[in-house]
Amino acid sequence: MTFDRLWDDLTPVGRDRSTGGYRRFAWTPADGTLREWFAGEAAARGLDLVTDRAGNQWAWWGDPDRSGPGVVVGSHLDSVPDGGAFDGPLGVVSALLTIDALRAAGLQPARPVGVVNFGDEEGARFGIACAGSRMVTGALARDRALGLRERTARQARCSQPAQGPAQQEQRQRAQRVTHRVPGQPLGEEHVESAVRQLRDGGADG
């Protein structure tokens, strides 16, 4: 696997033709496509995929339930309205390629390594940033999460939910969200590659 191949898969998803920016909002068709892509990349590497009740996806190399808490790398795949390409996806792609590099070098980590795709980290639809990770840690209470609504009518029009079975299942899972899932495999440490998006469309590390 190469960076270019993974990046090319993501480039067209959720891109608005009129602005050139990305509208990858949580629980929309674009989000469903990105989640399917993440699941496919996890399967291609033989990673054990777990989706918690907050909608976060965890792809594990090793068993954190048996071997103890692991190290988690990754980020998110959703975007702010008309966001840039790198904020979030760079961290996920880099994490997957880190797994590839470790295996190519013949290394076997002493602890489980997980790649995470946090759900609704940008808060574009419901006005709460880092919702997926905050629900996992308990910083966002279950009742407050269940009471969240679309921020504006404009954003609601930009993010109409898909009607297929997979997206209906995602919405049902979101409605069952809790701040911590019993037995959920969490890591003790999280490492993320991120960029700061600039107004002119560029970025710095």
C-alpha cells in the first residue's frame, strides 16, 4: 500500500464542486462511504474492527482485551464545512501506513496497536467538537449527546442523511450512544498526526 493509493481513494469523497472544499459531515452518505473505506482497509490488513456505540471505529493489531491496553494511532475522517483535505484523514492514512511499515520491517509490537477513526470530531452538524472521543472519555454525557440537533437549516440541507440499511443502522447506533461501552477496547496512549489548515488552502504540520 502507498500513501498515494490511499489518498486517491479519499480525495473525491464529500468534495463540493462549487467550493472545492469538503463536506464530510457525520452520519451522511459521505461519512458512510468513509466508514466503509476504513473497514475495508482494516480488513485488508487483517485488523480486528470494532465500532463502539459512539460510532468510533477501532482497528486492532493484537487483542487489547487479552494483552492489556494498547497504543492507539489515528484521527478522524469527517470535516468542517468546506474543510481542507488533510485535517483528520492525514492522521488516519498515516496510522494505516505505520502498521504497514512495522510489518514490513518484521517488527512485532509488545502491546496491541490500534488505528482509530473517531466519529463526528469536527462537530459540523451538531455543534459539539470532538463528540466521538468526548463520549468515550465521558466528557460528553449520554443524555446531552442524545439531545443534539442540527445547527442550522443550511447545514441540514448540506447533510441530508442517507436512507440505506447501513446508514439506518449507523443512526440507530448513534441513538444508543453511551459515554463508555463495557469491555470496549481502549488504549492507554493516543498518537495523532495532524495539520493546521490555513486560510489560503495550504497547511503546515
